[in-house]
Amino acid sequence: MAISAGGDEHRSFIHGEGEKNTQWRFGAPPDHDLVNKLFEEGRTQEWPVGSLEEKVQRTVKSLEMELQHKTRPEDFKSVNREKFRFSVNGRRGISLQELREMGGAYNAFLQTNLPKELRIYDSEAETMDSSHEAFTTTFPRGFALEILQVYSGPPTIAFKFRHWSYMDGPFQGHPPTGQLVQFFGKGISLSLSLSL
């Protein structure tokens, strides 16, 4: 796996002149070596570089990185910041700023209507820091993502994805199992930037 100098072969907007003023959540650009290894070993699709599928995959991975590691919405480059809205299962779409106020991507993805006593993970009670700690402890190799299929191209992009890892660490009082944890989903985007 050859990574270009100072870059990441699966994500954009981490290194380079365009990121010299980026404010990073942990003080520096993230290192994705472990999750990239998990991705390479476990992916089911290998898209040709420059194909629509590869561009969508790179852009979604870049957005995921930005959501977890960039502190200011103005530093996001993978989406149109003014038009971006995030919605899960028909909920109201929220802006990048609202997503950050909610406690970040984990909390936004794991919204639920279950009664509090039935929640193993309560996204309403977690912060960006506590959710990051919980998931990086449970999945120390990261949580890989691949695009399985792109149903339609720009301007409206519809796609199917797979997210996976192994429960190598404890999760909120539950011991590690080492088992594969994965989920599949579909996304629709009007605001992805495919000019990577």
C-alpha cells in the first residue's frame, strides 16, 4: 500500500497547502494507517482510480475524517458547507454546526427513539469527546467504510455502503469479543464535492 508523501490514499483534505490553517481537534492531522489496513484487508470492492465509485468512496471517507477531526465547519472541503444537511432515517436535516453541537458524527448516526432504559448507547447523553473515547476504545483499529454500489451520479448521488470493524476493546461495561461488527446503509447526497 503506497501512500503519497504526506497524504492518505483513501482520503483528501488532510495534508498540503490547503490545510495549513486547518484547526485539528487533536492538534494535528489524523493518522489513518490502522483503519486503512483494516479496509485493505476486509473490503469487498476495489474501484478503479478515478471511477465514480472511487470518487464517492474517497469523498465519503474524507467527510467522515473531517467530521471527526476538524473543529471548524469552514475547514470542511468535502461538502458544500452552506447546503450540507445530515439526516438519519427521515429525521430533520441538520447543518454542520448543528451536527457538531449534537456531539459529532457518532451521536448523529446513532440517534434513536428507543426509551432511555433500552439504550446501550445514549447519543443524547454523550459528548463529542466521550463518544470518540468509547468508539476508539471498542474499535482500536478504526471503523472501515467502503462504497458497495453507486446508484446515480452527480448532481444527486445515491450509494450503498458498508461500515465494519472488530470489537477488540470493551464497550460501556461489555467485554471485548473480537467479533466482526458491521452495518450496511444507503446514502443520498446533494452536496458532496467530487472534484478530488
